Amino acid sequence: MRDEVVASTDGCVKCTICEQACPVAAVTDLFPGPKYVGPQAERFRHGDSVDRSVEYCSGCGACSVVCPQGVAVAELNIRARAQIPRSRRETLRNLALGDTESVARLAGLVPGVANALLGNRAVRRVAQWLAGVHRLAPLPAFAPRRSVRSFWTKSPGEGVPVVYFPGCSTSWYEPWLGEMVVAVLERNGISAQIAAGRCCGLPAQSNGFFGLAARRVARIAKELGAPVAKGTPVLASSTSCALMLMSEAKDVLGIESDPVLRLAEATWDVSEFLLDLHRQGRLDQKGLSPISRRVYYHPPCQQRRHLSGRPALELLALIPGVEIIESTQYCCGIAGTYGLKAEKYEVAMEVGRGLFSEIADSSPEVVACDSETCRWQITHASGVPSVHPVELLYESYGLSGARRPLRQDAKRKSARR
Amino acid sequence: MTQALSADVLVIGGGSTGVGVAWEATRRGLSVILAERSNLAGGTSGRFHGLLHSGGRYVVSDPRSASECAAENKALRSIAPQAIEDTGGLFVSLEGDDPAYAEGFPLACERAGVEAVAMSPAEARSAEPAVNPGIQAAFWVPDASVDVWRLLGILSAQAAEGGAKILEHHEVVSFEQEGQRVLGARLKDSATGETRWVSAQVVVNATGAWSGRVAAMAGCEVEILASRGVMVAFADRLSHLAINRCIRPSDGDIVVPIRTVSVIGTTDVAVADPDDTTVAPEEVAAMVAAADQLIPGAGSARTLRAWAGVRPLYRPPGGAGSGATRTVSRAHALVDHATQDGVEAFVTITGGKLTTLRLMAEEAVDLVVAKIGLPATPAFVEALEEKPARPAYFRLPDALAHRESVWGGDRDAVVCECEGVLRSDVVALVAAARGRIGIGDLRRSLRVGMGPCQGGFCSYRCAGLIAEAAQAAEAVTEDLVEFWKERFKGTATVSFGAQARQEILDRWLYASPLAPPGEPVALP
Amino acid sequence: MNRRADAVVVGAGLAGSIAACRLAQAGAEVLLVAAGEGSMGLAPAWLDVLGRMSGPVSSPLAGMQSLPDSHPYARMGSGVVQEAVEFFSSLVSSLDYRGGLEDNMALPTSLGGRHLCAMAPPAMAAGNLDRAGSVAIVGIGAMRDFSACLVAQNLSAGGALSAQGVTVDFAGAGADLGNLDVARRIQEPKLRAQLGAEVLACIGGAERVGFPAVLGLGAHQEVVGDLERILGREVFEIATVPPSVPGLRLSSALAVLRRTLGVKEVIGARVTGFVPGPGGVGGLRVRAASRSQIYEADYFVIASGGVLGGGIEVGHQARSETILGLQIPEGPLGSLGVAVDNSLRPLGPSGDPVFQNVAFAGATVGGADPIGELSSQGICVATGYLAAEVVKAEVAKVARAK
Ligand SMILES: Cc1cc2nc3c(=O)[nH]c(=O)nc-3n(C[C@H](O)[C@H](O)[C@H](O)COP(=O)(O)OP(=O)(O)OC[C@H]3O[C@@H](n4cnc5c(N)ncnc54)[C@H](O)[C@@H]3O)c2cc1C
Ligand SMILES: Cc1cc2nc3c(=O)[nH]c(=O)nc-3n(C[C@H](O)[C@H](O)[C@H](O)COP(=O)(O)OP(=O)(O)OC[C@H]3O[C@@H](n4cnc5c(N)ncnc54)[C@H](O)[C@@H]3O)c2cc1C
């Protein structure tokens, strides 16, 4: 049978709606646009990779979201990008960015040293020259071992069981977020079992390592097979992990195995899950105490591909006192690891320019955004601290114990110049 | 009447046969005029299935044709590799197909000299993942696909280089005869309506399905059974190998990948009028269903166009036969009207396949030469033979690479997005023609407007470039509207699913931002 | 997993946007779901109501009177159409639409044709071909989608006015410019000043200057203002093939309105079917990234864009509406649509409404020949408006009953 993604090119009527929506083509001539490199080029590829023009696709997925004809434009482009022949140096750089789990496992052993190195300008200059990672790019900081330990030793508490999938970011960079997620769930009668710290495979996929990505997803599907079979929901607080587990494993990597498909159906974005609780009247709304704060909310591009509206926005609206400014911009530019790359950093910053200036204009106290890489980019570019929406719920519930180390944001800010 | 022309040979018909004859005659040093009533490949040749036959199709039913195809397949590959994509092909038998046919197939191939390699179903599936997984038997054959416009473009350009005069849009309307000898013919220029007189030592009738009519003008008889075949193109390549069904030739038994599309064909229906190229919706449905058997999923793939071509099947005088078109030989016929009808200096070459055009041309020119002798200095042949090695077969990704070559630069632009045609390609042709060129010509030369949007976006861009050069907006606009109508003719029977959506979009384009002055565009 | 709202609107095109905004303005909680963007970014942003019947129509309002009873305009009545158009104008008042239903204006096309429409944004309306005087048509060398030569020569050949085509370079802009590339670049004051100077040098005494419709997105007014200042005469925009820059301005204006009016949206998710309920439809089945969800509501507006938008599937055998599975009456491809009653409820083969709580709007509504009549946008606005009115009344009834 014809591959579904390839077959979707049949739907393209050349209407240009994807070109209108592409945030990358809007800011650079380096990218000829999603239609050009997608459904148009695909008819010629024939398994060959003769076109490098797809290189600058950031994989944000705007094209697939807006296409009324159901063409899997982004999926085609991510696949095509993975086919581009690369130099050894490029491959190494991409592997370092794509195999986040291995890198984090190593560096996580000595977070202090790693952070010191990554925060050092000279080191970053060398890293750009040697490894093609832009010296200013917002690399995450490894969490102190204390907070990591505190997250992993958190007990699930009482209630209806779910699995919480922490992904790389919570496992190694922002363990406090995991603690907060678990606490907020517990507050609402949900008992979250924490799944093993794993990479979902998305960074590997977007850096062209489909085999590695497929192994990552398959491993998770296997590890979570038992609870999923019992109908236990799997929750992710990282929108990219959720996207990978929900749809990209099938649509981009082409994995059709039962465990992966079942996992897809079981996977929820944590805000979507909480909002669903609320719709069922099971969310403790009364317990939310006022926070008087001006919050700018930006739904990340990956979250929009969950096709579930803006659940975090609706959740934030439940918090008394919060003044919400809703983003009208599509993308912050970072697109996972895209904006970290030396040759793409400027493009990514340009993509996010509209967002950054909207943030500046609305002078919020904090930016809420569901994706970690977007938060890092937003704070890097705008200087405004950023949090996951659940962090605000946590605060509003008056929960305590987990704390975001303040210096994280400060550091990121100082790394800008 | 404009000035008279004369040549050693007047070739009537600019299909594969006529162009082949003109090319071969020029190579042998004869002076040639070719007259074609529409454009090159404007008849059956431009409406064929696109397969450079391995011969496998005919090994059982028509072994002579099969052997000829096998030999000529090799010959054409070396003559015009740039017009050929070396796809390779499969013969497969499906569940329920007569196993005896597949069993006898290898021996029949061997006898006919057709190369065929038996494969296990598993091997065939890995060679062509799109093929029906339920295949029972499979053979690999050296099928290839041919871009006919390119092929005829190459041959006619070489002939023109050797001095041949190629007159498109010139119809032969009558012959000049002196007693029982043909002296030449009268041509009518369809652009100006003027007629001109061409005298020739020998006239070659290469008008395919029309050769009966043309022969009759000279008082000769050629009986042609016109047999119409329908083909349907899918918007994408569904397979990379040509896939033939390993059964007796029947309807919808071959899928050919041609450039960006796959084409399923064909049918075989006797028609009275060779210009009858109508396509019935049932035929389209039957073709799509047949494709789905060879390539599961094809049934729901987007169909792009349907068209029909009319085969010139030759029936020798007095030759009996049931009249069933499937059983008439696909082999070609060379008729010397001097011996058959007592008319001198007139020969007809017809029937055959596009694949066998070189052989047909060789035999026809042999006869011409026998009638008038060779000129003393066949200089062109040597010049031609000394040409440096030709480029290799074309490959689909080459077109993408061509498009890619302009990306990121400041030099060029893509005009036809579906087929990756560059502005520089269009401008070069327009300039060479000094603006006297139609969008249809660009289509045949460059594939402009042949992709999924069927010209919706690129045709206007081309019109702009032509208008710029010709400074004749009115005529260009008229040509543009004609082009739209012509494109719509081929999509009427395949407007389902995505193609129906495309059609609405294109209709909106022509009714709204691209509405021409005056009356709205009357699309079929 | 279910979501609930007072009304669910399917489709983010012109019709769906009008319906959603109208409903939200009336205080309803509206959930809008769309498989993708609508076609506003494709069509020129003039507002067609009725441009042709057997020949050109000079007054849409007058022409409407002689349409057959089954035509959506006839079903709704010209009063509703007028109200709807007024609603549209006031809704997108920032775009300052000109014209009205009394008289059509004739605007130039990219092929130098005359397009008859009821209303248009000011920069397009300024291209009115019935105004006397000479015009210059400006093409931009590297722009593939506009030929000043075709436009100008065809306009002049029409005899009504004298048009001169000029083609200028857009400095440093590259060799291949799409409509959006120009629209974005021209927002740079320096670049448009350069362009203006180049144009000024070659337009002689032309009284108006026509550009392809790429004169800026968000900064459109500044772009037009600057060019008029530099050129010292009126500037107008000529509709182009997609992407339609004026269409995008309309589309983003409506998107902002939907958001500020509190419409909740899910873009990118396809509705694949429905679940029955008391009024006919209880909820719509929506395909999210990995699960289906049911969107429940009291009332539903389906503005799914007809064949092109995805609201009608043309199969080898049958043609059917994609959400409720309604059969589409036979007809030419360009006029396929759902048969509706005067309240836009879908009709079954017997001619009776089959779903009480569903109203159709936009290009999925049958009974018209939108391409031949040049009436699609008017139908979208009017049916979107009426669908909202019908739903509004019904939601109020439900509220009262509760
Ligand atoms: C459905 C179908 C599928 C086919 N598929 C294949 C295939 O896959 N592979 C293959 O090898 N072969 C195939 N064939 C066969 C092949 O297409 C024909 O054998 C070949 O194209 C015939 O070429 P021709 O030049 O003889 O005829 P034509 O191409 O018809 O040329 C005759 C020309 O004469 C012109 N003409 C007619 N009258 C006059 C006049 N009075 N004055 C001037 N010009 C005139 C016509 O306009 C026409 O262009 C197929 C045929 C059909 C019908
Ligand atoms: C190039 C072009 C030029 C045009 N010019 C003119 C003109 O000059 N005059 C004129 O009157 N009209 C013109 N039109 C037509 C006019 O623009 C459209 O007919 C009109 O905009 C349709 O609007 P709509 O709201 O009905 O549908 P659309 O704008 O098509 O929106 C349909 C919406 O429904 C969604 N949808 C469909 N099916 C589903 C589903 N199953 N689940 C979820 N969502 C779904 C789609 O994703 C989309 O958001 C033109 C159109 C084009 C393309």
C-alpha cells in the first residue's frame, strides 16, 4: 500500500496556504517554502536526495496545521531533510543535539561542570567553531543533582493512576516542573507514576537520526506497555514529547507497531488532561487562590499540532487574578534544536522577532509556554522569565516544596550578549 | 499561394513514424520536407502510453512484433537516451490469472529474443514495493519509458540540422499527379490559410491512423483499422518499474511510470473516425480498477487526466480476419503503391509501434532510395556520427536537481511549480521563437502545465513572458484561454477527489483574478 | 473526552468567521473547529455579491430579484443579504470597504479583464475602470505572478481607458519574487521609497497608478500612503493569483476579531462525523493528533467550504457532504452544494429538514452557480450571518426553556 504521508501529496492543489503560514519562509530567502520543498519536490524525489533547499525547514509544522487539503507537508519535509547527505562534522553536531538522552546522562553526572563550561563564552566560541552550535544559542542548564534527586524520589500519592512521562527536560534540566506536575495532579485526586527518564526520540528525528528515534519510541512503548494496556493515560508536560508519542512516531517515522499506536492513543498533554478533568467537574477550581500577575501566554508550535485548542490558556483563565495576554504569533523560532545551530540561529531569532516584540510591548511579568525549548528561547530573546503553565497552577494551589532555581533565568539573560 | 518548395522526399505526418523517416532520410543524405497538420506528435504519438516496449507484451500473441520491439528497444536507447528513462519493467501474474500463460512466458520470450529474467514474488516485491503483494509469478524485462516530445524533438532537430524542413501546422490537402505518378502535394498553412506546393521525387505517407484517408487522395487504398485506447494518468508515480500483467494482452494491463506520473492503459475499441478520441467515464473507472489490481491503492490515488489515442492497425488487402482489433497484428506495413495500386513515387508506412520507429524508417527509406538512388555526398551522416557521446538516460530526480540549481541564487525563478520548469528555460524558447510561440508549445517542450494543477498557476506566468517578448497581449490572451480549455478537456472524466478540488480552484482563478477581458472563459 | 459549547462552528473561512463572530458578539460560547485555514488568503478581497447572470449584472440588489426560488439569496431574501453585508462592513470596519449592493463596480484583473463586484477595500476600489482618465500599470521585474504588459495592453484594447504598462526592478530583492515576498519587503520604508522613485521616473502623465495587489500586509495603509505621496497621484491594487495579499489582510482581520470576541478555536483538526442528539446532531467527531473527541453543542453551523474547502467529497460514484454524510443533488461540479431550507437547515431527499439544529453556510450551500455568478463571497457573508441569526434564536429558546 502507498505510504500515507506520500499519498497525502495527492491532495495538494498548490493553493499557497502553507506558504502563507510558514514562519521561516517569511523571514529568509534561504528557505523556499513548504510547498516548494514538500508536495512539489516529493513527486520528483524518487528516494533520491538531490535537494538541499529543504534544509532550512524548521519542522514547526505550521504548514500541516493550516493545510485544508490534509497534506502532511511538515512530515514530508522532515523526512526529506533527514535524507540530505551530510559532512562528518555536521553529522557529529547533529548527533550531539539529537541524542539528548546520552548527552544529558553524561553531563548530568557533573551538572556544575557542564553548566560552567556551557556558560563560558570562550568555550561557546570554540563550540560554535568546532561543533556548529551557535555561541549565543539558549542551551539549557543542567539541574543541580539535589533537585533531580528530589524529583525522582517523589512518591505518586493517592488517587486515580496515570503515568507521567518526564522526557529529557524534566529528567535533567527542570526536575522541579515534574514535581509540580505530580503535585498538581495529586491535588486533583490523580496519582502519577513517574516513568523512566527517557528521550522521546524527537530531537533524534529532527536531526535526521530516524533509526535512533525509532528505537527510543519503541523502548518507551515497551516500558509503558503494561499501564497503557490497562487504559492508564500517559501524561507529558513537554509538548514535543507528547507530539512525538501522539503522532510523529507514526506520521514521520512511519512506525505502525501496536504498542506504539496504543501509546499514541494513551498520550495526553498535561494541560489537556487537566482541562478535561475540569470539564468533567473533577478539577479543584475552588482551591485556586488568586495570583495577581500579568502573564503572556504563547502556545508553542508543537502544541498546536496536538489539535486540541489551547487547553493551557483555558486553565490559566481559571486562576483568579491572573491577567492573560494571548500570543497572536505562531512561533518563537527555536523549533527544538533548529535555533541552536550556528547557521540557523539568526533565522530562528528572526522568526521569533514578532513574538519577542509582542512580549516586549505587552510587558508581562512572566511568559507561560508549554514547551521547554520555547521557554528557553523566549527568555533568551526577551529577557522575560518563562514558566510552564502548570507552574502557575502549582503556585495558585499554594503548593510548596518544588522550586524553580531563580538563577536559571538570570543566567540565560546574561548569556544574551 | 506562397513560394513552392521542392525536395527529394516529402514526408506526410509528424508522428513518430514520419519524424523517424525524415531523420533517417536526412542521415542518408536526402533532402527532406516534413508536413504535419498540427504539431509534432499531434496525432497518436502524442497520445500513446509512453512505454519503450521490451517486447514481452507480444511474445505470445504477436512474436514478430515482439522480436522487433526487443531489437528496437536497444536501438532507440542508443539513438536518443535523453528521451528515455531506463525504468525497467515487470511482468506479473496475479491470483486468478491463467498460470499456463506465465509458465509459457519465458520460453516465448526466449524464442522472440526478448530478455526476461524470472524472479520470485519476494524478489519482485523488493524490486518494486508498490506491486500487488499477491503476485504469483514475476519476470523482469528491459521496459523503459519514453518522453515522446523530447524524442521527436531530438530527431527532428537533428534532421533540421541536416537540412530537413519541418513544417508544422501544414496539412496535405491534395496531391499533384501526372498520370500514374505523384509529383508532390499541396499543403495548407493552418495559421495563414495559405496553400503552398511542394514537389518531391517520392512522397512518404506516414499519417498513421489517417493514412487510409491520405492514400485515398492519391487514389490508392490503405485499409486501416482504427483502434482507440484509453489511458489514465495518476498525479504521482505509483511505481518506479513499469508493471505489465502477465496475461494475453487485455484492457488495463500495463502501468507505466512516466516522469512524475504513472499511466494505466489501455483499451482497444474499433472506431470509424481516427479523430474520435473521446473517453467514456466507464472506461476511466475500468482503468483505475485495473491499476488497483496491479498496484493496490491506485484505486484511491488522484487521477490527473484521461485521454485516448487511436492505433493505426494495418489490414493487408484481401486479408481476412475477424476484425477484432486485439487480434490484428501490431507489426508495421510498408506499402509500395507502385506495385499495389500502380501509382508511382508514393509509399505508405504505417502500423507498428512507437518503439519500432527506427526500423520502420529504415525500411521506408530503403524503398525510397531504391526508387531515386542515393545522393553522391551524404555529408550529414558523418557529421552526425562524429557527434560526441550523448548524455545518458534521463532520471526523474534530475528534474529536481535542475530546479534546485536556481534555488538560493539570484539568477532564475521557477515558473511551473509542478514540473519544476525554470523561467530561463521558458525565456530561451520564447526568444528563439521571437515570441511566436504558444503555451501549448511550451508544454510539449518543457512539460509546463502537465502537473497536478494542470496549468492553473504557470500558464499565466508563461503568457506574461510571451507577451513581454511578442508585445501582443490580445493574441497571447486568446492562446492562454485556449490552453485552459484544452487542459480542462482532459480532466473532465477524472474530476474526483483532489482533482475535483483542483478543478474548482482553477475555475476560480480563470473567473476571478485571471478573468480575461470580454466574455467569461467557457470551460467544458 | 467531550468538549461543550453553546454552538460549534465548522470552518475558518469567510462564512465560518462571520457566523462565529456574530454568535460570539451575541454572547454565545462558540467553539470553532477547522481542518485548516479557509480560502480567504486565496481569493481577492473584493466582496462579490452578484456579478453575472446571463450577462454582466450592474446592480446586485436588482439582479437578486430575478434569481430562482432555490437560490440562497432568494431563500434568505435581499433584506437579509443587505443586513449581512452591513454587518460585514461594520465588523471589519478597520478595512473600510467601499461600495454597496446598489451598483457593482468594475475592477481590473491580472489579465486586464473587468471584474464586477459590490464592494472592495479602498485600494482596490480606486482601480474602478469606469472612472475616466489614463492609468499606468506597474509590474515588478522579478515577480512571477503579474504581467503589467498583459494588463495594460488588454485594458487599452478594451477602449475604455488608456493604460500604459511599465516594469520596474525592486532593488536588491532577488530574481524570484512571490506576492508575499513583495508584500513583506515593501513594508520597509526605504525599499518602498526606492520603488516609488523608480516608478515615478517612468509613468509620465498617467492619472492613476495600478500595482499588483501586494502593497503591504500589516502596514498596507502606510505603504499606499507613501506611494501616493511619492507619485503624487492615486494608487490602486489589482487582484492577483494566490497568495492574495488583500485576502490575507481580510483573513487576519477576521482572525483577530474571532480571538477578541472570545471564540475558542481548534485549527488543523478535521471533523469526521457526528453523533446523534436531541435536535438531530448531538456532537461532532473531531480527529485530534491521536484521539477523536466529541464537540457537543446545542447548535451547529457547518461552513466547510464546498468541494474546494473539503465540505463536499466528489467520489467516482456519489457526491456527498463530508460531515453529516448528506447526499448532494446532481449538478455540474461548480454548483454542487447541500440543499437547504430558508433557515439553512439541510434538506433530505423528501425536501424536509433532516437535522433541526444544523445550519449550513458558505460554499457548501447549494442552489447557486457561484463561479458563474461571481456570488460566492456574498453567499458566504449572507449565509454565515443568517446561520448565526438562526442559531442565536434557537440558543436563546433553549436557554429560556432551561
Ligand atoms: C492507446 C495507445 C497506446 C500505445 N502505447 C504504445 C506504447 O506504449 N509504446 C509504443 O511503442 N507504442 C504504443 N502505441 C503505438 C504508437 O503510439 C503508434 O504506433 C505510433 O505513435 C504511431 O505513430 P505514427 O507516426 O505512425 O502516427 P501518428 O503519431 O498518428 O502520426 C500521424 C500524423 O499524421 C498527421 N496527419 C494526418 N493527416 C495529415 C495530413 N493530411 N497532412 C499532414 N499531416 C497529417 C497527424 O496529425 C499525425 O500527427 C500506442 C498506441 C495507442 C493507440
Ligand atoms: C483563487 C480564488 C479566487 C476566488 N475569487 C472569488 C471571487 O472573485 N468572488 C467570489 O465570490 N468568490 C471567489 N472565490 C471563492 C470564495 O473565496 C470561496 O468560495 C469562499 O471563500 C468560501 O468560503 P467558505 O467560508 O465557504 O469556505 P472556505 O474558506 O473554503 O473554508 C472552509 C473551512 O472549512 C474547513 N473544513 C472543511 N471540511 C472540514 C471538516 N470536515 N472538518 C473541519 N473543518 C473542515 C476548512 O478547513 C476551512 O477552514 C475565490 C476562490 C479562490 C480559490
